[in-house]
Amino acid sequence: MGKEIDKVDVACKVEVPKHIAVILDGNRRYAKRLALQPWKGHKVGAENLERLLDWCRELGVKELTLYAFSMQNFNRPKEEFDFLMKIFNNEFDKLLKEKKIHEDKVKIKFIGRIENFPAELYEKMKKIMEMTKDYGDYIVNFAMAYGGREEIVDATKKIARKVVSGEMDVNDIDQESFGEALYMNDAPELIIRTSGEKRTSNFLPWQSTYSEWFFVKEMWPEFTKSDLIAVFEEFNKRNRRFGK
């Protein structure tokens, strides 16, 4: 279970990065450890994600990018996939009704090949993005049906179409124009992966060039506010030289 320390206020006395990303890993292993059906951990993980959104707002994080569902996750067993779609539908229904989104002016974006999701879920994603498109005090990016290689392929196709149509000259292709063709051009300062796995798993290969990576042992459902602050403390100790 999550650490008891999360039941009390945890202070943060370090500089907080403005943009962080999280690979939400370990839901199934967490459930298995508790002798539950493996995918039941996704429900507990979704509850912890709601807490993470509050922690980030409280601590001063301005942008949060979440690896919630990869392209490869479409290959999960049908019962697990259906369970996940039910969770997403329920969580997005909450977002559509959440007053705090409007009070805090939170922009919500979904990055990935989201058209691959069932129509009902896809329509909710589009509705949430439309509803929050003019906000910007906080930004939450849900990487859904996401893959980093797929993102680069899609960006390449987007630029190629512009070149073929004459809208863009091939000599205009540079890092800036390529970045603008991606699902998301913002670069997180740090990326956290929970569960002890030490892989990047096709997550933000372009944007993470100079991100600081943190691999923590806690499964996602047991990750706490104190764990987040501990990462920030370690982040403050790192010397980010950017190749200099």
C-alpha cells in the first residue's frame, strides 16, 4: 500500500521543475502482489493519478505529461483492455464535470493516435480538449495510444505532405520545424518511471534529449507525494550541462 506519510502535509523546500513527465508503470504487478486480478491495479492507479494532479498543482508544476496508454497496450488481453476503457471513460466523465479545471484554467491535451480508441472515448477526448483549449495556467498532456517512434513517423509524414503540396520547402526542414510537427513540442525537465524498470519504453524520444530521468522502485499505485518531493530534491542536485 502507499506510504502513510501521504496522510499528512509534506512540505517542498526545493526548486520545482515546471514540466515533468511520468511513466505510470507497475499497476498489474501491484495488483498481483495483493492477489488481485492483474488489471485491477489500474483502478488503484487511476485513483493515485488524481492525487498526482493535486500534488503537482500544489507544488507549482505547470505542465505534466503522463504516459497512460501506449500503442503496444492495444495488444493487452481483451478483458484487461475493456477494463481499461471503462476506467478511461469514467475518468474522462469526471474531467468533463470537474469545476476545478475551469477555476485553475487547466489545459488538457491528448497526444498520440487517439483516433484508434473506441468512438465514445475518442469523442470525449476531443470534447475535453475543445473545452480547455483557451486555458494555459496549467497543462496536462495524456499520452494515449502513444509511441515515440510513431510520433516521429507521423511528424515526418506531416512535413512530407507540406513539401509535396508546396506549402513548405525541403530546405526549411530543421529541428524547430520538425518539433512543431510533433504531437507535443514541449520538453520535460525530468521524467519519472515507477516500478523499478529502467527503460524509456518509446516515450518522448525527441523531447527527452536533455531530460533528467528518474527510475524509482515504487509501483505507480503506491507512489506518494513524499516520493515526488524526493525526486525533486535529487533533481536539484544534478548538474544539467546540456552538452556544454
